[in-house]
Amino acid sequence: MRALYPESFKQKGFSIVELMIAMVLGLVLMGGVIQVFISTKQAYNLNEEMAWVQENARFSVGFMAEDLRMAGYYGCASRSTSVANVLNDPDSSWVSDFGKGLHGFDGDDASFPVASFPQPVTATLPNSVPKPDVFTVHKADLDNSFQVTGHNTKSAVIDVQGNHPYPNGTILIVSDCHHSAVFQSTGNGSNKVNHNTGASASPGNCSKGLGVPVVCSTLGNGYAYKEDAFIMRAVGHAYYIDTASNGVPSLFRESLDTGGLTTTAEEMVQGVENLQIQYGLDTNGDSLPDRYVDASGVSDAQWESDVVSARISLLLRSLTEIASEPQTFSYMGASHTPTDKYVRRVFSSTVKLRNRGV
């Protein structure tokens, strides 16, 4: 029987050479696809980390700037010369030091209060990077204010409109447009506020008198607040850098509690590796900053009146080491090369203090 097809139409299959060529071409194509996938994945990881860094920076700078703007706000009368702080030994701790409104500590200063605030060290950063600074803000909480309806200076009792939520020992501020006073409440009445001396709360008040200047005696320098005055809760915040429980450097805030001078620390934002803040000094009385200096260059008198602005500079890093090699970065006017592979970015902002100057 004759074949239906000629010999030339019979399938003979691929030769070994053809198969090897096909395999090589397939591997080349697969390698290209894998390379594109890896590059896309790396780009995605980088973009995700940078978005995380930018989001954290935006929140950190915005949150601190909002607090800084209101530093030293004690009601209608906020200038240091019209504020009476009758707390016992107010200069013994940053918590009770309401006289400055804004105060800072230079991380590179030998007198940095190590006992009060941590100074975490990132081992992979060179020693040329300045140590993190700390700054504190004191102000009145206008959202928790009550109008004064009467004030008996001899019995040290202030009547307020409505029922207040302040427990015994809470640091409070009373203010009209002439004077402000910082004191500790010494009673539990819901529509009255006591400001007696004595040991019912710590640190206690050195005087019943809420006038300026402060005279630390039982009656002191008396001043009666009338119905144009308001009572507000005193707010104290300290911002600093510490290491979170997962080992990531973070921005922390320590806050004054109600009911005394105790404080509570809370982690605000992760990935914040350094905080530097400089203060704008008004040296000629025009209410505008003439120069910016570190905290160590500001005197006690200047803290109370001449600091009119603040310049924040934050160093943030990625959560993971996503770079292929150590990345040199510029911070505070100098270049620094770490030994790790984190990606770092610097974010800065200048804030005008609303209660200083024009």
C-alpha cells in the first residue's frame, strides 16, 4: 500500500540543538520578566516607605507647630509680666515652670537634663550628627474653660458657671485681660475652685494671693477676679526623641496629667530619628526674629519675652533598610554617612509664636 503523504511531509520532531535554543530563549525571556518584577517591587517598596516617611513628617511637624503657636497662652493676659505662678518651687521641674511658655534643652549641651529626658543614640549614625533636642510648651486649654461668677480672696474660693470636671490637685489657670494666675486646685466642689495653701495636694500653692508680683505668704498679693475672667486647665507638653518598644526611634510627647504634677509619656510618630529646634530672638523690640540660636544661647529672661518664633528640623528614616548601600544625607548644614541602609529625609518648618510680638 502506498503512503498517503510523501516522505517530506512526515514529522521528525525537534533536534536537540533546536530544543536548547528554545530553552535559552525562554530563560532569557523569563529572566527579563523576573528582573522587571524585582525592579517594580523595589520601586513599590521605596515609594511606600517614602509615602510613610512623608505622612509621618507632615503629622509630626503639623502637630508640634500647632502646639508651638499657642505657647504661653494663658488667656487674655498672656505676657510673662502679668502672670502669677503661685505653685510651690515652680522652677524645680519643667512641668511647673509656666513662666516661660516655651523652653528648650540643647541635646549637645553638657547641662542637658538626662534625668528628665532620654538621649537615645543610633549606633549606625556618625558622631557628627547632633544629639536630639527637647522643648516644652505651657499654655491654657481654652476648650475646657469656665466663666468666673465670683471670687472670695480671703477664703480662696472662685465660683464658676456650670460644673467643672477638675479633680483636686489639678493645675489651673485663671485669667482676665489684666492678670493671669497659675495655681493648684485644693477642693472637690464641682462649681467652685479652691486655691488655698497647705499640703492637700503636691506641690501646693505658696500663697492664696493671685496677684502680680507673687508674694509667697498665706495671704500674699491679693487680686480678685471678676465675671470677665475664665478658669482653664493648664497644659504642659514636652517633645523628645526616644526608642519605641519595637526598637524604632520615635517622637514622644510627655503631658501634664489632671490631679497633680504627674505626667504621662506617649509615642506620637515612629521613624523620627532626630529633633533639632532653634529659637528666633527679637533683639530690637520690633517683634520679629533677628537671629536664630540653639537653646543654650537663650537666657532665662529671653525665654519669657524675646523668643518670638521657632524653627523645627526633623530627621526621619524609613522603617526598613531598603537602599542597596548606605545613603549620605545632609542635616543641620553638614553631610553624614551612616553604616546602615535606611533612607532618610529632612523636614523643616518655622513657626511664629502668636502670643509673642505682633
